Amino acid sequence: MENFEDDSVIKKTEKRLYSSDPGNLDRQRGRLSNTRFGEDKMWEGQDLNTLQMGQTKKRFPILSLILVFSFIFFLGSLGFAYYLYQGGTNTVSPENIDISLSAPVSLKAGEEFNLQVKITNKNNTALEYTDLIATFPDGTSIPAYKVNDNQYRKTLGTIKPNEVVTETIKASLFGEENANREIKIGLEYRNENSNAIMQKDASFSTIISSSPLSLYFDIPKDANSNQEIVLNVKTVSNSKESLKDVILNLSYPAGFIFKNSVPPATSGEGVWELGTLKQGAEKLVKITGVIQGQNNENKSFRASVGTRNSVDSNKVDVTYASSLKTLTLVKPYVDVSLTLNGSSDDVYVSQDKQPISGEIDWSNNLPVKLLHGNLVVKLTGNSIDKSSIDTEKGFYKSLDNTITWNNNGGGVADSIDVGEEGKATFSFEPLPLLSGTKTIFKNPEINLDLKFKGIRATEGRTEGSVVETTLSRKIKISSNLQISSRALYYSGPFKNTGTLPMTHDQETTYTVVWSVVNSSNDVSGAVARTVLPTNVRWVGTFSPDSENILYDALSREVVWQIGNIKAGVGVIVPSKEISFQVGIIPSLKQVGDYPALTQDTKITGNDDFTNAQISYTKTVLSSKLNSDSLVKGTEAGPVK
């Protein structure tokens, strides 16, 4: 419907446009509304220009005020700035304090120098209660105004406006060659009418051109694993003044086993106190040890020499010289291994009277033949039974306790082909630790030092063609800890009751005595224990009463907590003993026997030298009174 009406309007319009009658083009226009909107009130008495001027006059005073106030503020800021510039305040700015430092840019260690400090106060107010503080590196020598080992402090008082103050500080610096040393300067001061302490800082750096000490550190360039090496450290004084309390530190890599040094280390294995060194004085320290690791592994050693901050310190606090050296572990030209009773441990723990078998395996790793091979094992220690040393091949020389295998004595051929392997064996026994004499072997050990030596086939017999492999092993022998038990009736600290010999179904009491013997090493945590048979009663008395002995009625176990036992107990000093009382009622089935008073007695403890658990077991203690000298005749008989 809507579309139809639209089409009719369009057609009518077209008809009027194309009509020959002009009247068809005239259209009646609508009239405007006669409604009035109060314009007479709004514009009454004013024309449009007058109204616009009135509105402009109302806005003008506000803009003017803002402009005037801005101008006044600007003038006030300029005036305040001028006031401050002309010194109209007592405020002190650190930016107006100038500190300039003058000293040599490089100097010799230990040589006295002058540090000139120039202070300029550019403030319009004086600096009051001023102190000059200079902080030097560790090890500095300060002759005057010294607060502590490395700080200088001097009171300067008041520094007036625009005044320049110059101070000269004398000091001596120490350190390594080419080491940078920083000196920090601080100026503490107060402002007038203020208790606050303020500070202005400055700093200066110089370089140590030469050290007061020269350090020469010599180690091998390469070594075999398990090879013994020697480190040489030489210290030489270059200072005109005597250097006091000089200390040397050495740090070792993992796998280095320290053996000894000349002179001996002052503390641990890496500290030597060299004392006072005068000009030109030399100190040599020689360290011997064994290096272990993998092939092609690098091992680094560091030596440092200097002074320490206190006599209680074991480290170099002010370094004069240091050196880092590295050696490389290489595959040995002749590979050698040593086992003791099948163990390849560096330290083998053996028992008293235990036979020891040694087996050496070697092989030629050179790309050429090895000539004149010579294998030597040297045994040292105070507990070797020389008469027990035996070898299938080779020769044992008792004068110096060496076993040698070579072409003459057998065991090693004079010419060894590339890749050729060989074996050598030997055996020995340690001396018994309990020999019945009043002597002991304190912390007994045996050292074995092995050396295989030969000459390269293609290099003749010159010194440089010698090939050598070394190896060391140590044997520690655990202490012989023993316990004995005996039964008493008349002797001992207790009065016993009952018949002797025992009568079945009647109780007889006995005194049991335990005695402990320890041969050569201190033992800790020692404990002895036994179990009482079914027909044996714990009476509850023991002596001495200071000992710690307990009885468990449930398990029937007697436990003696012995604790620490010194070496030589029962050998050079009396044995350690305890006595306790038991009662036994023999059965009819035990007539004619000597019933047991205790089952096996066992003692255990930790050997403090070998760090091994040791033990000893004593068999059943019977009621046979062999140890009581007061028992006579038939009293010592069996149960009746």
C-alpha cells in the first residue's frame, strides 16, 4: 500500500513538470507560526553590539588579575634568587665544597709518598668542626694521625667562606705489582646553628709499580696420577725496610695429598710464618705430596705471600705477591698398580698378626720398547717383621728393606716390548703388637714406596730419555684389643657363699672378673657384654662402683660401658678391670661337670688411629676355679 501511494505522488509531479499549463507549477506554501518567544524581553533596551560589549567587560577583570599575579610571582622569584646569590642565607651546599687530591699515579710498594689534599669552601658560610678523614687500603703504613691500621683523621677546625686549606698526608702502600689501590677522602663538617654532621667525599687511585717481595713458584708441568711431586716456593725481599710478620699461603687442588714440607707448615698443610725479612733475604719452602686424578685433567696450585691483619690469622690479608701454576695429569709411560690383600685403597687397614700379600701389575705404554726396566719397592715402618718378607722372584735387601725386580734378580725383562705387561708379588707380616714385653708400637704403620724406572729404546741412555713411574701405599695396623674373664671364690672384692665343690640344687656364688688389654692405638666407645645362662643369677654387686655396668633381666645380658681406653693399657700400665657377683644352682644333670657362669664375652670399640671397628671374643667362662690361688684340693672339683 505504501509503495502505491509513493508511485502516485511521483506521477503527479511528473505530470505537473511536463504540463503545458504553467499554473500547475504553483504550490501553496505553509504559513509560519505567529508564536512569540519573548525576544522583546531578552533584547529590550539593548542592541546586539551593546550586549556583546557588556559580556566582554565582565570577563576582562579575571584575566587581568591572573596576569598581574603571575608577573608579581615572577618578580618575587627573581628577587629571591638574587637574594640567595648575594649570600642572604646560611645554607651550606656540598656542591660548593671542592676537594682536589694530588699524589703519584704509581709508586713502589712500601715507599713513603705524600698525598696532598686541597679543600676550598665556596660557600658564603663557614664550615665548622671540620675533620679530614682518609681511608687507605689494608696494609698501609700511616705515621701520623692514625686512627687504626688503615685510617687517618685530623681535625681542621673552621674553614671560612672562600678559604682554601691544604693538608699533606704521608703514607706507605703495600700490595702486588700492578695492583690498583684506592684512597678515599672524607670531609666531615657542621653548619652554623645545626648539630647535623655532613660529609663531602672524594677518592684517588694509584698503582703499585713494584712489589716489596718477589715470589718464585715452581711445580712440574705434568705428572702421572698417584705420582709424588715436589713444589718449590721461594720468597725474596726487595724492600729497603724490614718486612715484619710475613706469611705464606698455599692452596691445593682436589686430589692433592700433602705428605710433608721443609720447613714444616706452621698451621695445617698450607700456612708458613716466614717472620721478618730484611732486604735481599730469601725463604724457600719445599712441599712434597701426591697428585691424583684423571688423564688430561688440569690441577691448579696458588701461592700467596704478604702480611696478615692479626697474629691470630692464618691467611694473607695484604698480598705482596701471588702466583697460580697449573700442571696436567698425563697417562704414565709405564702404568703401575699395587694391591694389598686384593685392596687398591691408598690406605690399607690391617689387623695384628695378619699376613699381607702385595701384587704389582705393570705395562709399557710407550710407542717404543723400554730398556733396562727396574722395579723397586721400599718398606718403611717400625712394625715390619723383616724375617717374614718373601718374594717369588726378585731380591730382598734387608739392609734398606727394599725388594728389587730386574733382569738380574728376575721378574722384569731387560727389554720390554710395546704394550707388554708384567706382574710381581711379595708378602710379609707385621710384628705382633702384644709380645709379652713392656713395649708398644704406638700407631703402627708401614709405608710402601714403589718406583718403576727404564730408558726409551730409541733415545739412547741420556738423562732426558729416562722414564720413571712412582706409587705409594700406606698400611695402618689396628690395635689389639682383648678381654679376659676368670672366676674366683675366695679372692676378689666379694665374699661368696655356698659349697665348694658345688652341690646340685644348691646355690653357690662366684666373682667374675673382666680384664681389658689394649696394645698400640687409643680406642673410643669400648663396650663389653655377655649373657648369663638360665641357671645363673645376677646378684647385683660390682666393683669398682664408679664403672658403668648394667644388667637386663629380660635378655639376661650384662653390659659394661667402658668408653675410652688408652694405648698400652695392660702392657705399660695396669689393665682395666671390673668384678661382679653371680650365683649358680647347678642341676642334677650337671653333676661331674663345670657349668658355665657366662656365655661368650665380646668387646668392641673404635680404633682412633685406623678409624676401624675392632672386636675380640672370649669363650664361655666355666666355674672351674683355675685362677683362684686360695682354692685347695677337692674344692676345685666338679659339681657333686
